[in-house]
Amino acid sequence: MRSNRPYVQIDPDVLERARQIDLLSYLRTYEPSNLIKVKGTTNVYCTAEHDSLKISNGKWYWWSRGFGGYSALDYLIKVKECGFVEAVEILTGQALADWKPPPPAPKKDEPKVLLLPQKNANADRVTEYLFGRGIDYSLIQECIAEGIIFEGRKYHNAVFVGKDAGGTPKYAALRSTIGSSFKGDASGSDKRYSFRLLAKEPSDTVHLFEAAIDLLSYATYLKCEGKDYKAENLLSLSGVYQPKKEIKDSKIPIALSTFLEETPHIKTIVLHLDNDKVGRLCTAALTELLKKDYKIVDAPPPAGKDVNDFLMSYLGIAKQKSCRERGDVR
């Protein structure tokens, strides 16, 4: 538990040493009985105390509580509820005084292991949730059949899966379907391969959205207008893109840059970003960064904050979620 100890000045070198200790190394050395390897995985672990606390890819995440961290220091403070000074002392005690972390491998060589939630026997709650947001029923069922949308077994979250060119799942966005504001990415997600629906025949245009539900909303709108959404490339950014203060210093979102590298025939990018300050800033940044090489079309939703707001208005569906959610990653 946290204590009310007086302020203690910690030597920066000592603090840095504590921060370098990863949770897996700490548990292996000092709490081996509390470390359990997750069956069917190569390098994913949980703790005996908390089976929903998963450790992989140098990070940990406590799924049942909705938070995580990178180091043993984070774990001691957030999970064990140790005070900061106490946690540092635990990690820099005599037994760990000479501990040195292994040299990190180059990031480009570190394989990411995607840890997908276990699938529920059906996707009834996800279907009800998405249908309630105006998403076309047959579109939902097609995505479920393709395996790019499913319902998590334990928490009944909607899971939106992104696959690479070979069809291997590489990314998953999670979204609560039961009234919670929970949202996030599955551990090991590679944002180069965000949720997408690609054209069945080659198209030189890609439509860009902030989130999976906005993408599905646009596909639904096209169907309502008698158009074939399967003739379009639809790509989500898996969340809000944050440009730098100076636009010239910004980078193209990795999901988009990867798609453009793998689809060199693209000529036009249509931006369906939100009708708020952040969305307008993102649109301005992407337009500036991409206009030399592509035709950029600014196509924000005609009404409402985002594409799903517009779809629900278009269909005459009353909003079922709080205003706070509309700013969340879906």
C-alpha cells in the first residue's frame, strides 16, 4: 500500500536503473511463483494473482482494470500500490545493485506478437451494438464471417481486426459494447495494418477515417445510396492522428504510409475526418504533407461531429451514447 513517507531525493542514476528493469525479469527473479506462461503462446505471460494481467513485447496490460505499463516500477506502483520511493528501493536493493538490462535489439527486428482476445461463441452483443449505431446488418455479418470483427468472450468487447497483405491478423482495436467507455488496442498490435475494407477490383482512390465505426458508417451510407462500397478502399487510422505543432515536422500516419507503399497506384486520398478542431487540424496537416504526390479531397461528414453521427442523423436514429464518447477512439 502507498505510504506517507517524507520526500526523498533519489539519485538520477539509481532512478534510471530502476526504470530499466522490465516486469518479466523482475518476476522471474523475485516472484517466480507469480509468473505463468499463457498456454498456446511463445512469449506471453500473466500473473498467478491476476490472470488478466498480460505481459508481452516488453509491456504489460491489466485488461480487467484497463491500464498497463512498461516496467517493473510501473507494476509495483500501479498494481502492488507501493509508494514511489518504496518501489525504487525494492528494485535497487542489494540483490539488484549490479543488475543490468540486456542491450535492446533494434526495434525493426523485434517481432510483435498480437494477443487477440478469445472469441465468444457468438457475436450477438457486437451485432446489436453496431446495428444500434446504424451500421448495415449484412455488412456486420460479412465482416464477422471474414473474421475482421468478432466479440471477445470475457468482456464482450467489439474487436476490429486489421490484417496484412497475406491475411494474417496484425492489429486489433477493442471497444466496449456494454456502456463502458473502454477502448484500446490489443497487446502486440501493429498499427501499420489497421482495420480496413479494400476494393475487390483495383482502385486508385483511398478513403481515410479516424476509426473503424466511422469506416463502417461510410460503407453503410454508400449502400443506402445504392453504391457499391466494395468498389472503394476504406482505411481507418485506429484513432486520432496528432500532427506536430509545425506541420512540416509532422509524419504521415503509419497506417496510411504503409498502405500507400503497398498500393503504389493510389492517386487520390479522400479525408473523412471529424468536424472538430482536432479533425480539421489533422485534415490541414495531411493535405499539406500529401498534396505534392496525391490529389487530396476534403470530405468531412455533412452533419454531426463524425461519420457515425452523420449516418445516425441520415437514418433518423437517436444517439444512444454520451457526448464524451464521441471524442474517444472507437
